[in-house]
Amino acid sequence: MTKQENGNGIDLYTWATPNGRKVSIMLEELELPYRVFPIDITKGEQHAEEFVAFSPNNKIPAIVDHDTGISLMESGAILMYLANKTGKLMSPIGEKFWREMEWLMFQMGHIGPMLGQTHHFVRFNPGKAPYAEERYSKENARLYQVLEVRLKDREYIVDDYSIVDIATWPWISRFEWQLMNLNDYPRLRDWYVRIAERPAVQRGYAVPQQLEIPVPI
């Protein structure tokens, strides 16, 4: 989608990473108008002064909402903001809301950081730190198993499709980077494919680069 001509809508500053894809998928699911500003983290563009002005941690994604004047960094906060703005994909405060927060924090505190370390040590620096490779590979497998158990008798992590699935799915989409076989986790595999088939997810995954979603064989 594109930003409206009248200057309203959302500016998305992002790159083709799991955290970046959370927000582009969310924006597509909500059908909100937005404009994409690629921040090439391989070239250090996240350190540019104009970007740091509204993303002081030098990380993507970040948004500027011209409808409200609010700018935000941190993918989890952005997902919650967009859900609250639209009243979609997050429950009102109550028992289900707190269950969503529980699993959203699980993604933010475990799935993202631990799988990210797997990428660093197993994919990009194999053989340099055997202890780290073993540690994060084992933790990667443990977290997959947590999700496998959680998805017993339910299609989505908190029953209905929500920001929890949107936050978690992009990290699982790098199962190949993690040297993980999704067929070893059949419920997680089915959940992954179910979400990958959503048109909004396919559009959001292609932001800001036209890349195909990995499909388990």
C-alpha cells in the first residue's frame, strides 16, 4: 500500500528482517495506508542522524504516524500501537488480552533474541564459537518445542490470529537460517504454512525487498 496524497498515513522505516516484517505484515493486515523508507542496515543507514532522531536505539523498524503525530521504535510497541489504533488483532484488556501479552513477551524476550543469536553464530560464523553454536541451537530447538506444544488443539498461538502470530511468524520464517526442519514440529509447520498463505502476509513479507517466503519441503 502507499501513503495517501494528502500527507496522512504512516511512514515505515524498515529492512528485510524478522522485526521489520512484523510491522509491514501488520500494516497490510490492517489495510492502513503507509509509505516505505528502506533503511539498509548492511550499509549502516540506521545510524543516520535523521533516523536516530525518532529511533534512538539505531534499530529498525520505526514508524511516524502523520495522522496522530506519534513516532515509535520497537516492533512490539508498534504492533500494539497499530492494534490499538484500529481496534483489530489485539483483544480488549481482560483475560485474553493478558494471554496475548504473555505470548507477545515470549516472542520479544525469547524467540527474537535467541533465534537471532542462532543466526549470528550458526549461519554467519560457523566454527568460530562451538560453545555458542551448541547453546543457541539447543535453545532454538527448545523454543520450537514450546510453540509445538502450545499449538496443540489450536490454530493460532492465542486461539485467534493476532499480533502474537504476526510477531512470531517472521522469526520462524528463517527456519533455514537456523538449520531447523519444520517437519519435526508438525503443528508449528501447519501454523507456519497457514499464516504464509495469507495474502497480507505475502505482501508484507515483500517489504522492502521482493523476496519469496521460504516454504518447508
